Amino acid sequence: MPLTYEFTATLWPWESRRDLWTFVTLPDDAADEIAALTDTTARGFGAVRVQARVGTVVWRTSVFPQSTGGSYVLPVKRAVRDANVLKVGDPVSVWLDVLG
């Protein structure tokens, strides 16, 4: 059964490297479901492979468990931010398909 989610979340910087890494946090209900259904397939650091779409940009990456808060975070790379004219603090509409 494929897991697909659509949500809007705020783009935030990783505290250690504000210039290079930005993320959105998945909603708690999506994170709980992903954690429950992918427990045996998680990769290094608990990463789960996904395909994401923001605007017209589609890419494959992983979501990672957030060290605080218990959710997962999706990295949003510069090319995606530039193509959608996004900056830190902007709301981001995300489509996410869990690949396992």
C-alpha cells in the first residue's frame, strides 16, 4: 500500500548550516504512520526514501527522523527553493510519496 501525503509546512533552516540546508517538518500524523509502516526498511539515521514534489519540481530524497519533536523532516534543496522562489519562513506545499 503506497503512502502518499499532501501538506503545507514552513521552510526552516538547519541551525548548524543555515546557508546550505533547509527543511520542512512533516505533520505528526504522517510521521507516525511512516514510522509504524517503515520500521524495518529505514536506512542509515532512520532515513526513509521518498519522492517529493514542490510546485513543478519532483525529486527523490529521504525524510529523516527529527532529533527533537518525534516527526520526520524533508530536506528542500536549493534548486527546489530557487525554482519556486522560496525562502526561509515561507509556507511550502508538499506532495510526498514514501518509497520505502
